[in-house]
Amino acid sequence: MKTKMILLAALVGAATVSASMSAHAGIRFGVALGLPAPIVISTPVVVAAPVVVAPPIAVVETVPACPGVGYVWAPGYWAGRVWVRGAWNYRPDHFGHDRFHGDYRR
């Protein structure tokens, strides 16, 4: 008797579910061609060639005669790929103060 009641309840439940599903039924189309193809993504292998940077050319610079007293020779240097020639620079008297020895607001 107990199994008959369980079967009857399952049958009534299935009928109720199918009735409610048929009320919202629609037309559906689908195509299945088997299992989906696996997508394999591999990382590219990059082999970096060693970059050889040649050292800059050694520049031999001759120092010209000093233009006067109080000048200092500033040697040349490389600025990227361009050689900047050395030059004579006037050396100020005290820590960058050449003409201003007091109140600068005069």
C-alpha cells in the first residue's frame, strides 16, 4: 500500500510538472555535432638574440691654450651617440658668485 501511494504521488507530480511545462512550451532548434573541439592555446616561444653594444669610440681631444686667468677646462663627453667637445669655462670666484658679493637686490 505504501509503495502504491509513493507511485501515485510521483505520477501526479510528473503530470503536474509536464502540464506546467507544456504551458510555457516553445519551438527550439539545435544542432549537435558531437563533442566540442578542445581549444589549445600555446604560448609563443621567443628566443631573444643577445644584443651586442659596441663601446663608444675613444676620442682623443687636444686641449687648446687657455684664454686667460680664471678659466677651467671642461672635458668632452658622449651625449647619446654624439660627442660634445670640451671647452674652457670661466671659473667664478666663490661658489658660483661672480659679481654679486653681498645683497643681490641692489
